[in-house]
Amino acid sequence: MAVSADFKSGLLGAIPNLRAFAVSLTHNTDRADDLVQETLVKAWDKHESFQPGTNLKAWLFTILRNEFYSQMRKRGREIQDSDGIMTSRLAVHPSQHGSLDLEDFRVALERLPEDQREAIILIGASGFSYEEAAEICGCAVGTIKSRVSRARTRLQELLGISGEGEFGPDSIAAQILGTAV
Amino acid sequence: MTKTKTQSEQRPGRAGSTDILGTNSEIGRKLRQYYDGLVSEDVPDRFAQLLQELDQAESAAKPE
């Protein structure tokens, strides 16, 4: 079966989002672009397994994420370790002007464990539902929820923000999970 | 992929804004600012080229 025009234009249209997700995972534009390229080739090769009418973006994110983790396994932990050294040299300061600096935020985001970072990106930025994010990450919906909650708590700690959602259901969840400050 | 959503996870307005990362959350706002900045970057030409090459390779392999 030939690759349909819809599928092609869907791939093209998804590229900016795929790149954003890839940069969030790798913190590196060159690696991110390689990851997107690999994702497009894989998606093309297995286009017959995509069911038209379902969420192409989620399908592509799943491929990209799997590719990222398989590359990580091949490379061992070297990239992560060097990232850790780099980011630990960069201090994160609470803003003195009331509004959080975007660069500080980026550095703090990079310091999150991968599972938490991808969860908070998928839910808070890429526009996926908890169910979709769970499918992309191959885990339970509850797992995504607790990762998002822990990610937010950790970002608040790193950035010196307090008082957000202290009384919401997620602070209770955080206590149950033992992740409260 | 199914699209089932429970009430608490309905996303009002912009997709992805949930209770804990909603419009009133500074973390939520920064997250979207960070990500939207990445999404709006110029896409390198190599990707459109790649898709064109894949397309050409396919029509060469399977002439209609």
C-alpha cells in the first residue's frame, strides 16, 4: 500500500512538535534533529501499522520516544552523566524580580529525571491527555499522574517557588507518595 | 488510540492545561513558554527533503 498524501502531510505538520519533544529529551539540537530524522524514516517504513483516524501525533511521539530510549541504551549513560555535570555547575536562582527567567526554568527542567521530564512535557506542553501520555510512555495513567506531580514539586523546589497548589488533590497524592517537601 | 477522558482531565481551552499545570500555575506557564519557543523554531530543510526522497524511492520501487 502506498503512503497516502494525508500521511505525508501529517508527518510534515508534526515535525515542529517532534523537534520540540526531541530537544526536551536530549537537550541538544543536533541529537534532536537526528532523532526526528530517525522517527520520520521509521514512521514511513511502518506507515501501514498506523490506523487512519487515530492520533498521528501520539503515534509519532511513541516512535520518537522508543527511538530515544533505544539510543540511550546503546550509548550507555555517558550523555546523561555529562549532562549532570554540566547542569550541576549552573546554579538555579529564584528570581529576584518576581517573574521566573526562562533560562533558569530550562536548566531546572534538565535536572529532572527523564521519566518525570517527559511526563510533564507531554501533559503540560505537548497537549496530550493523561491517557495518551500513558500510551506513549507504555505505562499506567496513575504512573503518569504521579510523575507529573513529582516533576512539578521538584521544579518548584529547584526554582524556589512555593505556594502553588498546596491544597490541591495532588499535594495529597504527593504526601501519599512520600514526595512532599 | 482512544480518546476517553474523565471529567477531571477535560482540558479547558488550550490542550494540556490540567489542574496542576493550569493557567494559574507559574510552572505551567513557563513550561508552555519553553515548549512553544521550541515548536516555533525554524524547521531545517533536511526534513522536507528527507520526505521527498522517501517518496521518490517509493514510487521508483513500486511504479504504478
